[in-house]
Amino acid sequence: MRFTLSSTALNSRLQTLAKVINSKNSLAILESFLFQVHDGKITITASDSENRMTAELPLDESDTDGEFAIPNRTILDAVKELPEQPLTFEVNPETYEVAIEYQNGRYNFTAQNAEEYPQKAPIAEDAKTITISAKVLCDNIARTIFATDNNEIRPVMNGIYFDLLPDCLAFVASDGHKLVRCRYTAIKSEEHASFILPKKPAMLLRTVLDKSEDDVTIKFSSNSAEFYFPNGTLSSTLIEGVFPNYNAAIPTDNTNELVIDRKALLGAIRRVLPFASMSSQLIRFRLENGSLELTSEDLDFATSAKEDIVCSYSGTPLQIGFRGDFFSEILNSITTDDIKMLLGDPSRAGIILPTEQPENEDILMLIMPLLLSE
């Protein structure tokens, strides 16, 4: 079997697919990429048994169909330093000896039998299907993934919850301290459906879909999901379980409203946070008309910091505490110049909103307060 393709295109696809492969695998063959040549194209697959990603590339030349597997380090090391040029593969289908010819040299190594590579299980026949813009999907993954949990005791909190409702598709993530809910109203369903996507496939999607203007088709059942995008697919085992009622955690009567420059607030938090207690990361917010005062202190090391910021505030004077690192994560995931914050009392969660919502979207972020000692 002989075929030719671009070195740059191959290296680009392999670098993305390599993120699927674990350092330790249940099957030795999963340390390899599966190469399948068919009808003038090559499909390359990487898997960790729970996630499986494919990438398709056109071939410049191909004399026959076939398949084989190559250890990921072997092929990655072979092509990563090559400048753009044609690579010609020659594969012996009986001995699996592989030769790669390039402009000034040749690689020789042994591949593996592709029959050892596990087959993809078909998705359930009753799987539901939705189509969404790659940009919208990528943006909402970026906005929510930082709020996912890492606690093995609550596995349902360790991924992004896709909640398909009669009025929207909601993307939700929470670790119990912060919560993100992004509603996309251009997709809706009369029949409620949902799934929880683990962090690893979510990060893979964010990488492969970045800057794409195409659509993504999502098929999902009770335990698996498949994402179809131009020249590739991703299938993943889903997190099983019931996601908590996230709407019940969102206060509806926070009457104190703060509008402030996002970057100014983020900069101030970064400046006072190093002087906060390392264990609590507590920053105290003191709010009065037209003024926000941020303070932090660490009694053990006799350090403290204070900074005043001009803002627009309507409500009663209020003191409330938040974890500075969590607050920074939320501000970093919003892109508008200003943010609006709705507050109740010092024991009630604060709601953070962009002052301008993207088209067909409704973004809401929530952060739980820390108790203040007077």
C-alpha cells in the first residue's frame, strides 16, 4: 500500500488527536493512532476507550485501501520537525513494515495490526440530534468549563450539563461555589432531553472547533454522545446521573445592583488578592453609592490591602465577602467591557451578568459568598 499526503496537514491533525491518548491505557493498542485509507482519503483515529476522535485528510496519491496502527510517539516524533512537503507512506500489509519517504530522507519502522484496535460501539437508535454553530458551542464550553467540579464524590458535577428545553438549550456547570448558566434560545425542543459531557471531551471540542464557522451535529443517548464536524468526529461516554436543579440555586430577589468596568475590577482583585489569607482567599466588598472598596488581610502574616473603584451602585450600603480567585475566574470568562452584579444580603449568592448579551444568548454566573467576621 502506497499513499502521499501533506506533512503539515498530517502533523496538525496528529497534534490534536494526541490529546485524546492517555499516558496509561487499559489496552496497549490505544497508545497508537489507527490509520484507515479508503477512497483517496485517510481517516486517523485516537481513543482512550471512553473518548474516540477521528480526523479525515485528503490524499495526494493512493494506490489501494488498507488500515494499520502506529504508536503515537513514533509518528509524532517523525513528522513534527518536518517543513511543509509531501510524505509518501509505503506499508507492507503482511509484515506491517512502514517506510516514510520525505524530501531528504526516509523513516523505517513497524506498524501494528489494525484488527486489534477496538471498534466504536454504535449509538442507541433512539438518540436525539441537534445542530449547533461551532462558534456557539465553543464559546459556551469556554464560559462554563472553569466552573466544573473535580470531586469524585459528586461525579455529575464534573462535566458540562447540556439541558434541552422548550425555550432554549442551556449549558450549565457548577462546583457548589460558583455556577454558570448559559441559555441559547435558537435551539429548543418540545421534548426535554439532557446529558452531562465530561471535561476531557469538552476540552477536545474547544480545541478542534476553535475559530470554526461551520455547524456541529450532536447525537446523544443516555450514555454516549457523538459530535460530527467538518473532517472529523468525536464520540464520548457521558457522565451518568441526575444533575441538580440549578435554577433553584439562583436568587430571584437580589435588589442591590452594581455596574462596574470589568477590567478595572479584575485588576483591583488581582492587586489585593496576594494580601488575603491563603486558605480563604477572602476579599471584602464594601458598597455604597458610586463606590466599591475592596479589602483583604492575612492576620497570620500581618498583611493587608485596600483599593477603591468608581462604580454605579443602587441599593443599600452592603458588605459582602467573596473568594478572590473564584471571582477572577468569572470575570475572565466574560468578554463585555462592563458587568452587572445583583446582590441581596451578605449570606446570599451574588449574580454576575454581562451588560450586553450575545445574540440569542442569556449568560448568568453565580458566586457564593464567604462569611465575614466583623
